[in-house]
Amino acid sequence: MRNSIIRFLLLMQGLVLSPLLFAQTTVSGKVTDANSNPISGASVVVTSTATGTVTDAEGKFSIQVPANRKQLTISFAGFQTQTITIGNQTDLQIKMQEDVGKLDEVVVTGWASSVKRTNLANAVASVSARDLTGTVVQPTIDAALYGKFTGANISANSGAPGGGISVKLRGITSLVANSQPLFIVDGVFYDNSAIPAGLNSVSKAAGQGSNSNQDNPSNRIADIDPEDIDRIEILKGASAAAIYGSRAAAGVVIITTKRGKSGKTKVELSHTIGLQMQLRKLGQRSWDATKVQAAYGATGVSIYNANGGREFNYEDELYGNKGLMNTTRVAISGGNDKTSYYAGITRKDDEGIVKGTGYQKTSVRMNLDQKVSRFLDIGLNSNYVESQADRGFFNNDNTSTTLGISFVSTPSWVNLYPDANGNFPNNPLAPSNFIQTRDLITNREKINRFLLGASGTLKIFSNDMHDVKVVLRGGLDYYTLNTIAIFPRELQFQKDGNGTNGASIYGTTIARNSNYNAFLLYNLNLTDKMSFRTQAGFTGENVELDNVLNTATQLIGTQTNLSQAGSIQVDEARTKQKDRGFFVQEEFNFNDIIIATAGLRGDKSSRNGDADKMYYYPKASAAFNIHQLGSWSLAQISQLKLRVAYGQSGNFAPFGAIYSPLVRAGFNGSTGSLIGTTRGNEFLGPERQKELEAGFDLGILRNKLTLEFTYYNKQVEDILLNVVVPTSSGFSTAWKNVGTIENKGIEIGLNAIPVNSASWKWTTRTNFWKNNAKVTKLLVPAFNTGAFGATLGTYRIEEGKSPTQLVGIGSPDQKPDPATGLVVFGNAEPDFQMSFTNTVNWKKLELSVLMHWKQGGENINLSTLLSDIFGTSPDFDKKSLDPTGQKGNGDFRLAALGTTAKPWIEDASYFRVREIGLNYTLPKSLFKNIATVKLGFSGRNLINVFDYFSYDPEVSNFGANAISSNVEVTPFPSSKSVHFNISVTF
Amino acid sequence: MKLQYISSVKFKLMLPLMVLLWMASCKVEPILDPNNPSAGGITQNASLGEIQNLVDGTESGMRDNLGNYFDGVCVIGREYYRYSTSDPRFTSDLLGKGTAVLDNNTFYTTNPFAARYRVIKNTNILIEALQNTKAAITDAQRKASIAYAKTIQAYQLLLVFNQQYNNGIRVDVKDPDNLGPFLNKDQSVDAILALLNEANTDLKGSAAAFPFKSTLFGNDANTFSKFNRALAARVAVYKKDWTTAATALNESFLDLNGDLNAGSYHLFSITGGDQLNPMFFPLNASGETRVVQPSFITNAEAGDNRLSKVSLRTSAAFQDGLTSNYDFYLYKTNVDRIPIIRNEELILIYAETKIQQNQLTDARTAINRIRNAAGLGNYGGVLTQAALIDEMLKQRRYSLFGEGHRWIDMRRYDRLAQLPIDRAGDDVWAEFPRPANE
């Protein structure tokens, strides 16, 4: 016994000390790009070991290499990884080749897995920090994603400060359930709720024609600071995202934030100042007494004459603010071989294009990595965000009170300006005075958000053949959102019996998302050529959200305190969810020629009717690198990979769909419980998506030109709907899985470096993507949904048709369907989208341009309808629509009201220069080689080409709903902006 | 070969640790609805408080869509017109204007139908809750309470039947996944009566107090039995079972000399969350209003104080080719109670039963009781069954005006053709279509 212990200790000592017993040599060198510019931060590793270092600011490194090792592997993001043989050299000069197709970049593909892009069997999109924020300062992360990868339909819901965007990956993944991707930040599930501020009690937008909330809040993904992001991976469909199980049907966006690197402390200071203005002005109708008489009769004429026929430029008054934008940023990173850290602080203060609106945010991030011992690494992330968005009061209403509706319903000859004492006149022709409303109301979202994440990697065992690790991870996302909407009682629509004598609406939402997971990772290098990677783990997520909305009306004086009110109503909505799952995955790699993966995810959730039932989501994929075959002889073709992937994922029903609640029924001074009209489905399961994806990657001329082609076929089965049932059951509707939607599409990416000389370099990327969605099965009769009914255009879900088709009533010559009287006037889905990214470098000057072209896809534009009804359309008198040339455009469109919905369904194609930036890096010598100073001019949305007759074809009155986006009702107009940036790094 | 061990011990410890964690995390318990009480939860073990909530919810739900119900039966029964600027179908579909017919997927058909079955669902939940509750109630109380729920079910089915008539109704609706068949007309009315009788066996003579408070008719089994029997008398009359009707009347709260308004009512209040009387509109309103079919005034005997149920308008109300000078004024405020069944109807049912059983003097006594109360002299007509039926129907028309009886009375005496036609081409419907979703 004693003997064996001693033997064991000796063995252990021998093993631990063994590396020291071998002789070592010191190798140093310099890493540069093709033009001999030093690359700092490149990773230099002794091949097949864990020994490594990174290059310093001059690109230099020095490393101890055991005598039995002969190779170094050098890698850096954006460059092709190189393995070089040391031989007898001790001072190496390493030139890195630009990795145009990003073939060598390591792509995060799951909980604990990352794969080199060359070995990837899916078309996973990656967006680097440079792509994200390198060109232009980004107001919010959601706005930063447009046009930067294929397969996404990203659309801003409005131009209101603070974000609010809909991201749909590879078509329509649901009709009523969640359609937005799952966001994961450094392994922490990031809540992306959009929580209404209760404006509906004033706007009454829901209830007449549409029950949907139209408060247009921002999505909470806006809280993350884009500057902190190192990279984003987008898993677009089930074939890539299956490992995320029941929450992944709409795709997964994996965000990795910046981390420190060992080496010299790097300090980055930057300030950006910008100006934003209305993206497009429409102008206003010009009037004369005859037109006033025709539109507003004698009442109008007397007002018109009383003001001496003066016309006010209300478009400028309301939308003409030049919003000043300031972003200040400090980032410090660094570390040694044991500890590295990254700290980022951003302060942003943007003014909106409508007076009184704006967005302010402070974000503080601290990421820390520590090698606790040789076998334990830990990582910590923390982020605190405080933000405030003042979003104005826009979109649809049924009370003519929003700024947008009031603006279109007020002709420019009505004087709405206050008198010398600041007293606003009542709007004689509409229920509200939008200047008064703008100046007096508040619609604010305030957030305090903490994000904490921790991970630990335990290296259990490692040798040349085996490598076993355990990764433990946990995270918490916690925020408090306060929504403050104040409508003082002196507003025209609140006083004198026109409203509720003021309203103070105060909402508090407390959201708590936590998740934890543990994985076992096992790499087995069976031979030099054959390796297996095994992953197994479990995951758990808890979601709690509590929203309390207090609506106080009959306010006392100018008080906004909730207790200073004559009437108060409280509403509360709580969400609670608990998910538990596991996954296993096996990856086989044969000499980087064949990479095959198979995996299985199992998921349980309290959101399902049977909480403890396990739902399984399998996946399998294979990549075949033909160019790696020994017999490959086509020198020009440097890469040819065929890939195919299949996977499944799920999507939960809207919260509450499994419950048959008893609702409150007041009676006789007491409160009763009465069964609700919607029957929950206690057997409800998730929607299930099955996706098959196949494609090839081609690299030509040492990968100077690369092409990625992907085709996918995505079937979403068990689509959930709240369907009508026989009411003798006691219920009117019930939740059921009733249909299948198919999405087919292609995605093409082409990268090239056409020019790369000592002083000139041009890199270019062109993306093309298109998607076709179709309802292939529907167990309920076809039905209209979304928007405001068939008279004005609506969506229609019909078997064999696109779920995003836009239909409406049609005149006889438009040949309406005899059974329904409906005509298909368009489709919200674009025909295709393209984006072009070009970067041209000349010495220290860099010009980057991102262009985005969306072809096709229609909107229902009801801003036009409303402005026609009130005679305020800018083109009201123009005669460009009537084929007979008789009627002005306004009268022509109005004549169609009730006959056909065609005039309001408009092509929403656009071409825009989303980002343009010119950067100049000042010579380092100017600053005694201490600091790098960069100056930049940039602009967002500076060039816009579209025929769509409103401020911006990118709009959604109904927020990020699965169906019923692409509807416009007097939104907050979009803006364009210019920025000047100065950054100092030392 | 180089090896790096942490320690094999640690490695071995890890595995069971992970398994342990895995086991701990594996089971997912269902989460109850955090926002509302759930039907599933309340049926398992309801507290007395929760049972009271179900009772209140039921009695509240009984009022849902009463406005549409009454508008449906009273407009077709030509008692009043329902004018609405926002919906022309009250004056077109309900009166059969031109080619208009009753639609099987429009609110006047579907909403009252759904509202009644919703209450039935709620009472089924109440019954299940009562069966399973562990609260301290006696067996007699449990039985009496279930009988209370069944009585309400029968009444709700009766209201559905009143509109569906020849189409019949679904009686067995306990299992929403497995709804019972539509019974034919006679089976339907039999089933309603059977349900009332079944309930009454646990009510009649039982001293048990309900373990909750009801506003319908007393809070103990035996008192409530009198309400149950009153409904049974009405149903028996509908099926022309005069003997049963007579027996039921005897056990009901019928009081020939008592207060005509004694009975069971729906209550309303202005309290937040409560409902207002949907049958009330301010006088002389335009747009949304109910105005009286003119023959109600012209056919009235002079001095009939029941004309206080209408009010002369300051100006005539026109819509869709219809005219009236009188507002419907049965309810004077927006919180007036709406009768479910009251003594005046029971006296008239008594009269009807006596006529049909050929006990004409008794019938005349009852009719005179009603006439005198209305400020009219005794019945002076001949003492024949036929004449008395005419008189009884006339008294029902005026006594129960706007309470949803006229159309049903004319229908059961095959007299729909005698209802006044206001516009050429108007129709009098015999029943509503079966809702499309059924």
C-alpha cells in the first residue's frame, strides 16, 4: 500500500515536471500583413500544444519552444492561419495572408463548440466587430445588423430613438408565436422582450379593427452596447441551431463580447459627434381658397382666411429637428499570461429628429479571464446598462391623438402655435394639436440592466491523443424597465370632456432570466488524420417577467404622481418559464477532408402542455473538402467544399396558451371567476421546424476569390393558431397545432480582393439572398389576419399560398376571387435582397461603403390613406395616377376606397447606402510612436432610392409580430445621420 | 509521451457529480398560470372562497350578451325596433328586410349562444369543484350546491333553446373534446325539464344552506327549489305538459295575490368591473336606441298602466324605413334589475294552465288579478278556451313586455303570422340558424 502511494507520487512528479526536463529554445519573430504592416495581437502557438503567446504592438513575439517541437501555428482574425516549420531559425519573419472568405476564422456554433469555417457544414453567418462598428457608430445593435449577412429580413419598426426592430431569419417561422431569434450574449440568454408602455389607453389603437398592441416599444436587445461586441454568429435555421432546442426555431444570434489579451495594456478613447435628420421629406400640399372650400367647406375657409391664407411648414416643425448625437467611449484591455481583462464604458446621448425625443445610454462592461491553475480557467462577464429613450407618440390610434395622425389630419393653414404666454390653441379641425402634444407629453422607457456571466473550464485530462474538459457556465440577465407615459390634463384631447382629464401611465417590468449549463468535451485524436470530438451536457433556463402597469386618470392639476389621480387602474402580466434540456454531439474529422457531425437535443419546458415531456431535436451534417484530397490537382481552385446539414428545432406557443384561465368578473360588489373564452391546450407541444441545408464553398486563386452558395428547405410543422371552436364547448377559441409552412431559399456570398498592392487594397463582398414561403398545410379554413381588414389590405393565410401575401377587396376589373371577393395585391416578402460591402485602402486612408438593395416586397401604407382623407397628402393635386388624367391623386385614391385596396398596397423596394465611412490613421510618428490616432467621417442612410410614397419603406406599425409587419400608419419617420469620429489608442 | 494529469481521483469524482446535477435538473414541474386562477386548479381542491368566486362569476356571466339576446327575440317578436348607426343588421336581418336573412355567423346569432354555453362551462367547473372540494361542507350542502348549478344550466339551455327552437340544442357539453349531439326540438325541451327535475330532488325539502351567497333566489336549498320549480313550470308550458306545469307551479313561488315583481333577477351596478343594464338607453337618444313597435301602443286598452313601459319621444325616431314615437322605457336607470322569472309570469302561467285544463273560472280569476293590477277592469269577454287564450296572450304581451316572451308565445301558439309586418317584404323568423362554428 505504502509502496504504491510512493510510486504514484513519483509518477505524478515525473509527469508534472517532465516538460522541464526537455531542453527549450527561444524563438522570436515578427508577424506582418502582406504589406509588411505589423499585426499586433496575433496568436503564436507551438503547434499541437497549449504553449503560446501573442504579438505585441510591433507585431513581435518571443516564445519558448521545446526541442522536440518543430512548428509554430500563427493565427489572427481576418488572416489565414499559418503553420511554419522553425528549423534552425530563431528570428522569424511571418507574412500573413488576408483571409478573404474568412475560411480560417473559428465560428461559434453551439454551447461549447466552435469550428473552423473551412470545416463547417452550415452557412453560419459571422459579423465581426469591424463589420459591426468599424465604419459608422451604431445607435443600437439591432440597427447595426442590416445587410451584413445573408438570409435575414431585418426591418426597423419605426425611426423612434432607442431601437425597435424585427429580425426574421430565413422566412416565416411562425404565425402567432415568437418569430424573433434567440439572443445569447457570452452564453447568457438575453431577453429581447418588447414591452408596451400602455399608450393604448390613450390612443385606443387596439380594439377597433385590430386587437394588436401598437404602442411600438423598443426590443430589449437594444440595451447591449454594439462597441463591446467582438463578433456575432447567426445560426439561421434548425440545421445549425438544433442544439438550442425548443427556443431556436427562429434562429439563434450568438454574441461574443471583447476580451482582454495578454500583453501591453491597450487603452482606447474615442468620441463621435453626429447629427441626424429626417431621412426623406415629403413636403406638404399647397393650398388655395378653392381647395380649402373643397376639403373643409365654409368652416375651413373662415379659418384659412382668418390666418390670411398663411401656410406653416409643419413637416419641418415636427420632423425637422437636427438631432445632435454624442458617443464617448473608453476601453481598456490587457493582461498577463494568467489574467486578462477588458473594460468598456460607453456613454451615448442622441437627440431625435422630433423635438423632445432622444436616446441616452451608459454601458459599463468588465470581462475578466483568469487561469486559476493549469487545469482551471475561469471567465467572468459583467455588464451594467442604464438607458433612457424618449420615443414620442406615433403610429395608429382611434382617437386622433398621436403626433403622426394629428399631423396628417391638420392642413398647413391651421395655426397651432402657442400665444405669447405659451397657451396652445385648440386644433379647430382635429381632436389634437400636435405641437402641444409634442411639447407636453412624455413617453419614456428607462432601463437598468445587469448581465452577469461566469464560466469555468476544467481540464481533466490531456495528452496527444485524449483531451477531456468540463465546462460549467451560468448567467443572469436582470433588468428593471420603467415606462413613463404622461398626458397632462391641459392637452386638447384630455380636457373639456375630450379625454380623461390627463393620464399618467407608469409601468414597471422586472425581468429575470437565468441559465446554467455544464458540458463534457472529449477530443480523441485517434491517429494524425482521424479525430473525434464528443460533447455532452445539460442546460437549464429560467425566465421570470413581471409587468405591472398603472394607469392613473383624472389627474389633479399638473401632478403626475399616481396617487394624485381620481381613478387608477392596475394591470399585471407575469411570465414564468422553466426549461431543462440535454444534448449530445459527436463530430468526426478525417484529415479535414470529411467532417461529419451528429447530435441530439432533448428539451423539457413548463411552456409545453406536458411540462415533463422530453421533446427531441436531432441534427446531422457533413462537410467534404474535396481540395484536401491527395489527388486534387486544380491549382487555381484552392478550396472546394460540399456541405449538407439537417436539423430540427422548436418554438413555444405564446405564453399562457396551455392555460384555461378563469377571468375576473365583477358582480354585485364582489368579484367572481368566469371561464375565459380561449381554451388552453393542456397537450400543447412546440412548433417544430425541420431544415435541410446544402451548399458549396469555392475558393479560387489562393482564396483571393471565394464563393459560398447555400440552398435551404425549411418546414415548420405544427404551426400554432388560436382557432375558433364550437362555442357550445363554453369556449370561443382554442389553441391548436394546425398547419405547415415551407420556406425555401438560396444564399450566395462572393468575396474578393481585386486589388492588393503596397499602397492600394480593395476588398469587396457581395451577398444575395431570397426566400419563398408557402403554407403547405392548413387544417382550418383560410382566414385574413393582420393589418386593418380587407378594405384596406390584409394578410391572408391560405393553403398553397404565401403566408405573407397581401390581399384586399378588388374592383371587378381586378378579377377578384369569386368566392371571397379578394385580390392578391402583393407580398410582404421581398423578391430578393442584395448587399455590397466595399473597402478601399490607400496607405492610411480607408473608405468603406455598405449598400443594401431590397427588391420587391409590398407594404400596406395607410399614412397615405389618412392624409388623403384629410386632404393633406403632398401629391393630393398631382395628376399622375388617374389614367384619364381627370382626378388628382388624392381624389383618385379616395375614389377607390371601398372598391379596391390596391392604392394602399405599395412596392417597398429600396436601395440605400446604409453605411459609408472614411477613416484616416495619422502617422504614429506624430505622437512619438505612443498613440495611434484615427479620424473618421461616416454617414448612415445617406443615399436612399425608393418609390414608396412615405418616409421610409422600412416600417411596421405592429412591431415585430410574426405576421402583420409591413404596415404603416403615421410612424416616427426614419432618419439619416453624419458623424465625425476621433479615436486614440495607446 | 507527455501526459498531464490533474488527478484521476478528481476525474472520477466529476462524473457522479455531473450525473447528480443532471438528475437534479431533470424534472420539470408544471407552472400554474401566474396570472389567473386556472380551471384545472380550482376543480381539484377549491376553498369556499374560490367556490364563491365561481358562483359570482356564474351569476355575472349570466348577464353577458343579454342585450343581444333580448334584441334578437324582442325585435323578431315585433315588440320594439333596435336602431343602430354602427350596425344596420338590427333593422335588416332581424326583421327580414327585403332579401336579408338571419346569418349563422353574425353576432346576434353567435354571441348570445356562446355566452350561455360559457356560463354552462363555468357551472360545470363549479360542479367539479364542489365534488372535489375538501372544504368543510355537509353532503347535503354539496348536493344542494350542485343542484343550484344544474338549475342555472337548465335556465341557460332554455335561453339557447328559445332562439334555436327547431334546430335543437346540445345538452351534453361537459367534455369540450367530445361534445354531445344536437337533440331535436322535443328532446331538447325534455332534457331541460329533466335537468331541472334532477336538480330539484336535491333542493326540495332540503334544509341545507348553500355554502355560498347567491343573488338569484335565496341561499338555502328549499327556497331555491321554488325558483327551480318556477322555471320548470315555464318549460312544462312550452312543452304543453299542463299537469306537470300545474304541479311545478304549486311548488314554485307563485303567489296569486302577492307582489307581481317578486322573483329572480339579474343585478347590475356602476361598481368598477361590474356591468350596466344593457337594455337601458337614455330617453330621446338618437343613433343607438330602442323604440317601440307602434302597435304596442295602438293595441293597448285605454288606461293600461303598463304603457309606462314606453315613453313618448320629443321627436319621432326614423331608421331604415321604420318609425316610432315611443322609446322603450322598461328600465328607468342603467342599474335596474332584469327579471329572470317573476310572479306576474307565474300567475299568467297559472292562468294558461287552467285554461288548458278547462278550469276557466280559475283562469279568469288569475287574468283579472293581472288586469286589475294594470289598472284595467275585469275581463268581460266570453268564457271559452279560445277567447281566454287570446286574452292570456294579450296580457302576457303587456305584462311581460320587453322581457323576451312575445315571440316565443306567438310561436308556441302558431301565431307568428299575426305579428305585424312593418315593411313590405319583411319576414318573421321562427328561429335563429345554428351558429356556423357548430
